[in-house]
Amino acid sequence: MPMFVHVEVDQAAAADKEIAAKLVEVCPVNIFEQDDSGTCVVVEANEDECVLCDLCVQAAPDGQVRVIKLYE
């Protein structure tokens, strides 16, 4: 379980192979990967590497990717 940042992807966006590929492409710290079916999967072990660049949020339709800070 991440300590600093949690990343959520809506099921519809995760299942969309084009959006999934874009998330994998834009993330500089490899938080996203595609499974064998092309579905986007969040790599939990990498979530705390998030640099809050917002590229994933911009790459997906509004509100379908959320980066949640677990700290104040």
C-alpha cells in the first residue's frame, strides 16, 4: 500500500486500450502498465514514485484518472 500517493483509474478508462497505452507512455515513473488484454493496471509498488506531474490526468478524459495525496 502506498504511503504518499494513490492513483486511481476508472474502469472504463482502464479498459480502453488507447487510453491505457497513453498512460503507460506519458508516466515518467512507470506507475501504469498494460496487462495481456491491454487493460491499464496501476503498479502499486511505483505509486510513491509519483512526481505529481499531472501528465496522466491530462492524458485521460476528465476525471477518469485521479492522483490522491495521502499526506497534507
